[in-house]
Amino acid sequence: MVTNEELLRSQWAALRGWIESSGLLRHAQQQSVLEAWNVHELVTHVGRSFLDLPVLGPAPDARAQSIREYISDYGASARDIADGTKQLARSFANDVLAGIDNCARLGFRALDALQAEVVRGPRGAITRDDFVLTRVIELVVHGDDLGRSVPEVPAPPLLDGPVAAVSAALAEAYVEVAGRQPEIGDPLAWIRVATGRIDSPDAALPLL
């Protein structure tokens, strides 16, 4: 069985190669589909998602939150996340690829060193495996955001395994909120609905 860590590494390798080779960075100053950021800033945010890994620490006696509980605070932190990303993006102005590579290197190094089953992240305690899955969510959701921001470049390589894992995690989160299974057709379309990229009349959505 493929682990979440393997999904993270494979999706990062594919997305990182695409960011460099697709022509995406020629549109760096173009507004992204996310109101807060241009394309350069959104690329920076993808790298910045790895910087939560070095701040993790063991939390053996803590109750681990579900992924839904953990990600439900994202909206309340949106301004801080946006501001922190913009600040980091300014420091990456001369070489965003080197910047995000360094973020990933620091993140994976920290992940290799931390083997605790339950960890304390920026938003509380969560299992190590589920935290890694939140990083896969970041790559898939924001990789798709980048592709939709610059539709004239080739589509981003969102791999089947990571997309399926993210779709399933968001479906499980939906069940926690709504008490029923969501209707899922195309997994990527479901991810867009679940994360508010596509409007839905469902009062349980979006999940973040």
C-alpha cells in the first residue's frame, strides 16, 4: 500500500517539474484564481506548505484531531496565511524555484527525523500520517489552482494516487459535518466543490 508520505513525494516531484518546465513562471505577475495572490505568490505558497513540517513536535499524550477538525481553522487564518505568503514571495523574487526547493528540502528533512505517531502542528495535535495528508491536499488543491490560473500552459500533473487520497479525505470530512456521504462523480470536480472553488447549494460546503 502506498503511504501518504510516498504520495507527497511523488506529487511534489511531478508538480515541481511542471512549475519549471510548463511556462507557468512566464505568467508570474498574473493574477491567480485566488484573490489574495498572483501566480508567483501562489507558487511560493505551494513551497511554503512544507515549512509547517519543521515546526512539528511529538505530542504523545494529546488527542489527535481529525483532518476535518484540523483544516476547519484555515478560513480563520486566511489573512495571516496570505500575508506570510506575500512576505516570503518577496524574498523569492529573484529565484522562486530555488526558494520552493529549499522549503521542500527543509520539510522532508524534518519529516524524516520525526517518527512520532501523534504530532503537534500549527493548529493543534494530529497524527503524523494525517498531517502528511494535509500537505498532499495543499499540493493537489493549489496545483489545480495554478493550472486554472494559467490555462494556456499544459495542465498540471495531478497524479491519480494523490487525487484519490485527497478526494477520500474530503469525503470523510464531509461525513463528519453532514452525517451522510457526499455525491462524488469526478474526484477533481469534487475536490473543487469541497474546497469552495466551485459554488454549491449544500450548506455543509465548503469544508475549508
